[in-house]
Amino acid sequence: MAVLSGLYRHSTRMVQSAMQDIFGITMSLGTVNKLRLEASDAVEEAVLEAKTYVQNSNIVGADETSFSQGNIDGCNSKNSQAWLWVAVTHSQAGSNFVQRMLSVVTSLKSQRRNVLEFMTQAVSAKRQGQPTPTLLPQVPAASVAVKNAA
């Protein structure tokens, strides 16, 4: 659900259709939205951790992303170019979902980590009351400098 909505930017109806066509699972639009919100809640802590990490970094880079606005459900037949900028209003659950999924996808792709695997682990952890997996880069133990080892 979250990967189709967040990573591939499918509408709720497109996700509903994909679930039926690919997996044979029939679900209401409300269920699609409920599962999106569950995924958003599942990655909240990991996104906050990553946000704090970036805010405390000495050097931070930023970039915008262009993308083709057209989509297969026909809502933009001109297929116009668009720029992706995220503005979050904390009172809107949908905005939180978009902000969190973009943070998750961007962080994981830059580290060459699997988005679906992370989302599966995050939702499972949330459902079981376990800690959320981290979005922070995984540094191999051999590359960590040890101070005052003598």
C-alpha cells in the first residue's frame, strides 16, 4: 500500500485496483487509506530520527525533483512537467503520509536499501510494539574510528 502510494505516487483508486489485479485482494477505498495511515505511523519515529540527524549535521545538501505529471488514471492528459516540493501541515494526516514516505524513499534509495523490505519491517515492528528500524546510514563497524584506544 505505502510503496504504491508513496514511492509510485498511485492514487487511492489505483492502489485499490492494483491490489485486486495483482493479488486478487478486494478492499474498499477506506481500507486503502487506513493502511496508508498505518504505514505512515509505522515510520514516524524513523523519520523523526533522520530529521534530527540532518538538523544536527554540519553539512546538508538539498535538491528538488522534477517528474512527469501525467498518470495512467487520466487526470492530467497534457503530461506536463512538475517539480516536487514538500510542504507539511501537521494537522493533515495525508500530508504527514507524503512527507514521511518521501523521507523514507529518499533516505533508503540514497543508501541503496530496499524500500519494500524497510516498510515491511517498520509496519511489523509497529504492530508488535517493537522499535522502528532506523533510516540512518548503516556504518560498518570496521570503518568507525575508535578514540583513545590506547
